[in-house]
Amino acid sequence: MIKAVYPGTFDPVTNGHLDVIRRGSVIFDKLIVSVGCNPLKESLFSVEERMEMIRYNVKDLKNVAVDCFGGMLVDYLTKMEIRIILRGIRTVSDFEYEFQRALTNRVLNKNVETVFVMTSEQYSFLNSTLIKEATSLGGNVSQFVPPDVERRLMQKFKHLQKKESE
């Protein structure tokens, strides 16, 4: 059985992420989408909320599981007995960044391989930061995220704006 981990912050999960997950689910026998806890990043959604959103949107993919990890990705892979990292590539700058990470991961654990999947062109410009910014400014992000994620984004920013005005 060929297993892989698709790690990320997924804050929030986008249609681009879901595209990579769907395509990865066809390539691998088992795909674990794992939400990383990065202390250097401030997240809008909690790890639990991000995992809920992913689970809801991949429930039809029987070979996809959702998990979370803290610390080094290579340590998580060792613990899970998985050797393959799945990463989506949108742009040339993504490739440069991901290539460096892949080489570093291989130095840290010589058994780890990274598989890159090119994103579908309609999602090549998407990232979670732009989606959060657009939502915070009242923009319509319905074409970039699933409906449940859009609803949660709007609720989160409505709540934050309410707190700021108090």
C-alpha cells in the first residue's frame, strides 16, 4: 500500500487544496491530509476547525484521512511510517520554495520523497492569505472556497469586526 501525507496549514482549505487532495487520492492508496501547527504562523481558524472543514469536504474520498501534527514533518512521517510527501505547486516561486523544503526533508530523513502535483490552472493564483484578506474586506470568495468554508470565513470576520467595535 502506497501512503502519502499532504501537509499544510489549510487556513482555510481552498478549492486549490481540494483539487490537490482529489488528485492525490487517485495516485496514492492512502492519503493523509495533515494540518500542521506552526508556532510562527498566526491562524484564523483553530486546528480543530481546519480539520473539520477538510473532513467535511473530503468525506466522499474513502482513502483520504485527516490528521494534525506539530513539530518536524519528517518526525511525523517516521511516526506514521510514511515516506512520501505530496505538495501542490502553483507557480515557479512555489517550486523554488518547495524544492528547498524537499531537499531539507531528504537531508533530515534520507527515506523521505516529495511528489509535486501541478495545480489546475484555475487555482494557480489562489492562496489562503488572499482569500482571508478578500473576505475581511467584504469580497465574494465563493468561487475560491467551498460554501461551508465561505460561511465560516464570513462568520469569523463578522465576529472579529464585532469584537473590534466593542
